[in-house]
Amino acid sequence: MKILLLGAGGREHALAWKLSQSRRVSRLWVAPGNAGTEGERLAASGAPVENVAVGAEDIPALLDWAGRFRPDLVVVGPDNPLALGVVDRFRDAGFRIWGPTREAARFESSKAFSQEFMRRHGIPTARAATFDDPEAALRFCATLDGQCAVKADGLALGKGVLLTGSLAEARRAVEDILVRQVFGAAGARVVIQERLIGREISLHALTDGRCCRLFPTAQDHKRIRDGDQGPNTGGMGTYSPAPFLTEPELAAVGRAILDPWIAGCGEEGLDFRGLIYPGVILTTDGPRVIEFNARFGDPETQVYLTRMENDLLDLLEACVDRTLDRHTLRWSPQSSVCVVAASAGYPESSTKGRVIHGLDRVAARPDTKVFHAGTARQGDRVVTHGGRVLGVTAWGGTLASARDRAYAALADVEFEGMQYRRDIAAQALGIRD
């Protein structure tokens, strides 16, 4: 099969790496890809994965390219193309494509829609309301004593959430989004939730719109600095499995969230064939969904796919063909840890063109993989080309051994201004500074 994968980040490199292992893949293109995707080779033939110089959001150019090269399946990585209706456009043109329609992708592209859907269908979530008027928003914040999660309604690259602990902080957050428009058009409205207390975990589930197949647990680390300090990012590292839920507890959480979610999609005619990713807080009153994402997480994909034992292509096709009920997900018992190396200035800004050293040394390490995110080739060198640059990932028989391998590999990598968190998975292992 010929596969076209859309996207350029660490998630897409991980998807390309996993898809290239399928003996059924005869050709794999990534649009636009990065310096890591083009370094992969197909297991079936040894042929290289090929980058395509077309942006993942340039739907007319992608359709033109697909009309010439005729991929058998298109796989959508990022959220923006989904929100722009790439699935609808490719289906209308006669292509098989994996991902939710534009209407179904509103679970991520509109936090207000997601919140109202959860209310309508009894999905456990936080107390919340949506506003476009700052003063009305602040009155609601006062009912929460300023303990709020203030969220831009639209897509903001994973950074559109401001957590507050006082009314003064809540006022600044509301004004930043609605008045100063720090997230641009994504902040035309805000969703304000009560700030929930508990451990946050990431859940992923493949779905064909009729049934779901739940992944194991993972835990992301959103804030830029150790100890969950500083501004939110797209994710600074993650690990799987997380020890905070037993298998029976995970199954119960899945039933409480995914059963009413998929029933609600059916009732409302939402065509969601792809990956649904609820972020969940484990409160003393039970699990609560704080948001939905309509695609694989980044960097969760890196740890999930290094543990997945299925042929990923089989599963993606089953979602498209509505035959997912015939498949059982299989997972390695090993743990996997991903630590993100980011550019100086991230998440506010990023520095491009800094030469990355040490990738060849990491490539020689066993049970280790560097997934590229914000990288590009400059002659024979690999350089930084974004905020989150690399996802250094390792796996092992225990969480501690996987973590040690990831940080040992990270020590081999260097570029000017590199920053990373030193406490990925520390909470799960009881490590304290």
C-alpha cells in the first residue's frame, strides 16, 4: 500500500517510524515531514520514507499532489488540518483517509463545543462555562474563588490554557485571552473550568465510530520547567504506563468516559473515525475529563508506539472501514519514556538553524529512538527548526531503567540553547529533588 502521512512533528515521525515497519507498506510519503522522517526505511523493501514539500494545511496543494501520486490511504497527524476539513475534502475527492471529519474534530477545535457535548451526554467533567465578555467571565471566576483553568476556545498549539490560583491571576488570564488576544483568533471566546485537584493522565482510544479500543495509560508533563512550573507547552515529556490506575480501574474510566462519548457521537451524527484523546484528572470524586483532543498526542505517540505490538496500518484501516471490533490491541509489558529537548525561548519563541550534535551516538544505543520534531536538514547537517526539537525516547523492563536510558541518551545530544525537564516520570518513581 502507498501511504501519505500529513504533518511535520514528533508525533508524525513516530507514526512514520511505526508505519514503515508494516510489511504491507510499499511507499510512504510525509508532507512535509522533517529531518527524521526522511531517515526512515521501509521494512518491506528498504526504500526510504519520502518527504513531500507541501504543508499539512495546504489542502488544495495536497489534493493536487494526491491526484498525481494516488495514495491508497491518507493519515492525518496534526489538529489544524482536521479543523480545516481535510478529511471531508479528501473523501469528496475519492480518497480513503484516516481521521475525524471537520464537524467531529470540533471536540478539539472548540472547547466550548466539547464542554457542552459532555454536559449533554453525562460525561464526567469540571464545572465550566463559556464567555466572550471579560466581565461576565470574571464574575464566573469569582464563583470559583479564582481557582480556574482559563482556556482559549480554539486551537492554540497546546498552549492555550492558563491555570490560576487567585482572582487577580484569573483576571490577568481572562484579559490576556479576550482583551490582549495573546492566542489570536483562538481566544475569541474563553472556556473557564474549575481547577480540579488530582493526577492528570492521558488516555488514547482508537475508534471507528462504533466501538473504541482503549490504550494503556500515559502521563504528559505540560509545563516548561521541573516541578510543573512555568507556562504550558505542547508537552515536555511523557511515559507509559502510568502507575496511578490498575487495569480494572482503567477499564472503568474507559467505560465512564468513552461509552457515553461514542453513544453521543451516534446520536448527534458525528463521523469520528480516528483517535480520541481525553485528558483526565483523577480526583477524589472520580475521573473528570478536562479536554478532548481529536488526534494522537505529542509526545504520547512516541511512548505508545514504542510499546505497541500491532501492525499500526491494520488498525488505521480498521477505523476507516468500521471493522475495529475485529481487532485487539497488543502492548509490550515494557515501559517507555520520552524526554523533549526544546529550543531556547520556547514556549514563547524558538530559535532556528542551530546545529544538532550527537544524533549518531544516540542512534547506536540499544532500545532508544530519537524522534525528530522541529528539525530540518541544512546540507549534511541537522538543525533546529521549531520549539520542540527532539523527543529522546527509550524503553526497558522497568520505568526506572527506561528513564535512565532516555536521560543517558539525551546527554549525547547537544545544540545551542537546548532546554529540557529533568523530572520526567520522577513523580511515578517517587523521586524528589
